[in-house]
Amino acid sequence: MEKKRRANNARLKRHQRIRTKISGSSTRPRLCVFRSLKHIYAQLIDDENGHTLVGVSTMSPEIKAAAAYGGNIAAAKEVGKLLAKKASEQEITQVVFDRGGYKFHGRVAALAESARENGMQF
């Protein structure tokens, strides 16, 4: 249990370092990713006004029907696809990617690549 706590604290420190350098605006919001063991979450955040513009997760009804399990790469790809679709409806194409202190690998990379393939630029 102690190892898990230390690993999460290290991730939170990395996330804080990243957040000092990047910020989202209304024209170019921050694409923030959070992953747990069972689910993955992605949001487009306007940090200047403190608003979440678009939020999608594996618990969203559209994805829950398509993916049986939310903690794998296939589900992350679906989240990226749906996020890009909802962002294009609000005419958002340019974003700043915030990996949340996680490695750009596995589910985080799959979500990012899927969002890029469906029209987002970062």
C-alpha cells in the first residue's frame, strides 16, 4: 500500500510541474486526462474562466454501450473519438495536451492518437 501511495504522490508532483507550464484558454483549451484502473476520463478545460467545456469518460452512456470494460486501450480510443466529436460540435480543434503526470504510453497515448485521428490538433 505504501508503494502505491508513493507512486501516486510522484505522479501528482509531475502533474504540478506540468501545470505550471501549460494552461488552457477558451480558444485553445487544455485536454486533461485522468486514468484509474477501471476507467479513463478526458476533459477540455478553459483555465482562464475555470470552466469545463467538454467531458467524456468510459462511464458516458455512448461509450458504456460500445465498450464492455473501461480500463483498456480499446475503451480509451472510444473516449478519444467521442471527445473529438463533441469538441468539433463546439468548434474546438486546437487543444493543449495535459497527460496528467502519466507516461505517454498505453491508454493515454491511445486516447491522444484517437483524438488526433478524429480532427483535434495538438
